[in-house]
Amino acid sequence: MATLEIKDLHVAVQDMQDADATKEILRGVDLTVRAGETHAIMGPNGSGKSTLAYAIAGHPKYTVTSGAILLDGENVLEMTVDERARAGLFLAMQYPVEVPGVSTSNFLRSAATAVRGEAPKLRTWVKEVKQAMSDLDIDAAFAERSVNEGFSGGEKKRHEVLQLSLLKPKIAILDETDSGLDVDALRVVSDGINSYRADGDVGVLLITHYTRILRHITPDHVHVFAGGRIVASGGAELADELEEHGYVRFAGVTT
Amino acid sequence: MTETLVPARSVPAGSRGERFTSYDVDAFEVPGGREEEWRFTPMRRLHGLHDGSATLDGAAEITVTSGPDAAGVTVETVGRDDARIGDGGVPSDRVAAQAWSRFETATVVTLDGTPAPVTIALAGPGAGNTSVAHLHLRTKPHAEAVVVLDHSGSGTLASNTEVVLAPGSRLTLLVVEDWADDAVHVGAQHVSVGQDATFRAVAVTLGGDLVRVSPTVTFAAPGGDAELAGLAFADAGQHFEQRLLVDHAQPNCRSNVVYKNALQGRDAHTVWIGDVLIRAAAEGTQSFELNRNLLLTERSRADSVPNLEIETGEIAGAGHASATGRFDDEQLFYLQSRGISESQARRLVVRGFFGEILNKITVPELRDRLETAIEAELAAIGS
């Protein structure tokens, strides 16, 4: 049973205006995500939600100034980005990166080989990928295209969820996976996430600005993020309250 | 004493159609390094090839190996007066003319029928030595042949390679420049494509201190088809320069140029000049040229100058594209976030980048060897 523990996490980013200065974005985040649980993190723009996601994944732009991140007791902060992924962390990105020249099929197989510790058997692998792609309404031709290159916003998000289902992480962080999706795409993507949740003991950290994805994916816990920390936590009903009243109570803003 | 102020001589690119050519080295001025055709080249590293100060104190060794059945392959060593010399073209820079003025014997390889792949190994004159070399490849009408021209070794070399395609013939020329770290090679290729002939070239540059290769393709008659592909992998301090000219003066010919360079390490430098000239008579021409450069590390430099001159509106199509990009931190992060290690990520990106070019190498053993060499280059910086 995997557990991700985030303890009093402080994270800074380099100031865009002044190279020598840093700006603190996360100011003491405490959160524990256990396998089988789905946590939604909601908050206004600029509250630090995405920073939390990237800090867990290990993006070099963000510096952890104090606090801890542990996966099953192991110190995640001492791991490289790829070690974190191999340890069972997965980040579905809000803006997946285009990698020209690297075919999606080659990328998926390389990633699966790295995460599973051995190359998947070719025959079962091809079948597995085909099935996963068809479940997400992804055209088979995508396998031969360069990673994310020329993909529409919705195609990129499906491609992220495809990786989720193939790489089978213990803890999945979904950073605004719902943004930019139309109603149909949102349903397909949500179904994909739900079916992965149903298959195994995964802990999900769902970062979102809007409540609409929570109608498809029911969270066990909802946390409100403002000013770089969690300011309120509750059950699914907290999302309904946010839907009605916005974030004004927590952040003094209405967006 | 009167001083006359002479404005600094600016060197306009000029039309490629009016470029000067001569077999005679003395017909060219000694380049100073500011001329358009020399401005990217570190002249001091030419060891005097350009200004006549080089002493030809060595000899490049040329070894021709044909397949088990040598039928259709004729190898000759001929003197300067052989009537065929010059069929490919005329030098257009001083180093090529220098090599042309000084060579004593040329190796002529004639290809007829459908011979097995021929390998021409050209070894440099050895560290500290300088030499010139002259190669002449020609096909008989309707021949179909593959030639591997494999450069290696040490020293300084100025060479001319003539390639003359007879009507209806098809030649694939795979050129490897895999020199030792000290080597300097300034090479000119003079390619003449006959009526309805097909020329396929792949140039792979992996090693050497300074490698500057200038292929010029002309069409002797209508219906010719030339594809020039290339890749270079420049490490710290290496200067690899490719200067291509495709000169369309005949109607209904086709040309396609695609060159890709990867650079890693401090002061790795690649230069790609892609000139395509479509003269008034060259109606129905179809032409495209593309250059892509991938900077794997900081402090490396890729220059790319595509140049398309069109003197007739009656063409099938012409275009060019050039782009230089970095393997950036975001791509690395994305691949790593999927469990892929940094060195593996670099390999994936470079393999993907070069794949299109390597796939054109139709000799599997050579392709394997070059893929291994590229992996080794990557491993050098690796992790």
C-alpha cells in the first residue's frame, strides 16, 4: 500500500526579474495520499497548485527549501526525476512537452521498459498499447507521430492518460488534466482515469481549478489551496461549496 | 605621404551563377577569411592549404575494395593528362584548385552493370603530414552501383572527388568522414548527373578537427535526379562545414537536400550552406533543401545559410527550410518524468533526429557501424 507524505513543504522558484533572488511559492504544505484514495486540490490561479505537482516530480526550476516528500518512507527529494518515476510517481502534465523526432511508440516502450525494469514482451506490448489507445479513443496512427508534436490540447491530455494506464504508477498526480477539454473529451479522459483507479491501488492527486471533472471522478478528500498552502480540507461536499461560492472565502478572490 | 582610405572590402554573396571556377590555383586570390565562402572557416586551422604555405610531404592512401565478384568494377591509376579528368566539374575555391594543380595520379573507378557495393578507403597522410588526392568515379549508361567512400586517419588533406553519372545510371554514394582528432580535410565533390540518371548521396561526418566538404551537383542533360542527405555530429572544438551547390541548368531535373547536424560540447561548430540555383533554362525543376541542427549542450554553434536563386518561373516547385533547436530542459524533464534516464533521453532524441538520414544508408554493415559510432559519441557526454 503506497503512501505519499508531504510534510511542511516549502518551495521557491527563481525570480524572473532578478536572477539572484528567489520567490517562495509553497509555504508549508502538509498532505498524505494513500493508495486507494483520491485527493482533489482546488484553488485559484497562482495559488501554487502546479508548483506542488512539479516539485513532487522534481522539475529543476523549483527548489525545495525545507520540508520533506516521502514515498513509502523513501526520501523522494534525494531522487532524480527519472528515479522518482521508477519509484512509482507519475505526473500528468498540464502542458505536455513536444519531443520532435521521437515517435510515440518508441517513447512509450522506452518509458515502460524503464519503469517496469525490463522490456515488455513485444507481442503482448503491442496488444496492450492498442487496447489502451482504443479505450481512450486515440487513433492508432498516433503511435508513429512524434511525441506530442502537433497534437491538439485534447490529444495531449489523452496521451498523458494513456501513459498513466501503461506505466501504472503507485501515485498519480494529474495537473489540470481537465483544462482545455470539451465535454466529450472530458468524459473519455475521466473514464480512463476511473478505470485505472478501479484496476489497482493507486493514490490520486487531482489538481484542478474547476469542479466539473469532480462530477466524473469523485474525490475522497478535497483540499483548498491558497497562498501556497492548504487552507481547508473536507470531503466531496467541499467541492460543491466552492462551486457555489468560489474561492473568495479562502483567498479573497473570486476566480 | 598620402593615405588613401579604402573602404573595407565587403563581400556580397553574389549570384552563385557567376561564381569563379578554375583548375589553376594561381587564378584564385589567397583568401583572408572574410570572403563569403571562407567566413565561417577557421583559416588558421587549415595548416596552409589555402595560401600555398603547406608542403605536400605525405601521401593519402586510397584502397578500392569491390565485392566478391568484381565484375563491373574497373580501377585505374591514371596521370593528370587522362582525358576523363575534369568531366565532373571545375574547382571553385582555392583549396580545391590547389589540390587539382598538385595531384600526380588520380584513382579512377568505373562502374558498369550492377556490381556489388564498392568501398574506397581513403586514409590521411599521417599526423603532421599534408597531401592532396584525386578520385574519379564514373558510371556506364544504366549501371546501378553503390560506393562507400570511407575517409579516416590523421594529417591534412585537400581532395577532389569527381562523380560522373552516365545517362540512365544510378549511383548511391555513401561518404564517411571519420577522421582522427587532429585531421583536417578540405574536400570538393564535383558531381555531374547525366540524362535521366539518379544520384543518391549520404554524407556522414563524425570525426576530425576541421572537415569542410563542398559538393557541387550539375546536370549534364534533362531528367536527372539528385538527393543529397547528410548528418554530422560535432564534438567540443570540432569544425564541420558542408557547402552544397545544386546548379540546375537543364530542364526537368529534380534535387532534394536534407542535412542534419547535432552538436555537443564547447566550441563544437557546424556550418551548412545550401545553395540551389535554378537557371533560366531549367524549366520544370523540382527542388527542396532542408537543414536541421540540434544543439545538445550550450556553447556550441550551428550556422545555417540556405540560398535559393530562381531565374525562371516555369518550375515544378522549389523551397528551403532551416531550423536550429536545442535539446532543452523541458524535453529532458518530460522524458525523465517517465522513468527514462538522462543519457537514454539524449539517445532517444538524437536517434530520432538522425533516423531519417541513417535509414537512407542502404549498406546494413555501414549503417550499424555508424549507429554504434554515434552512440559512442553520445556516451562520451552521456550522463
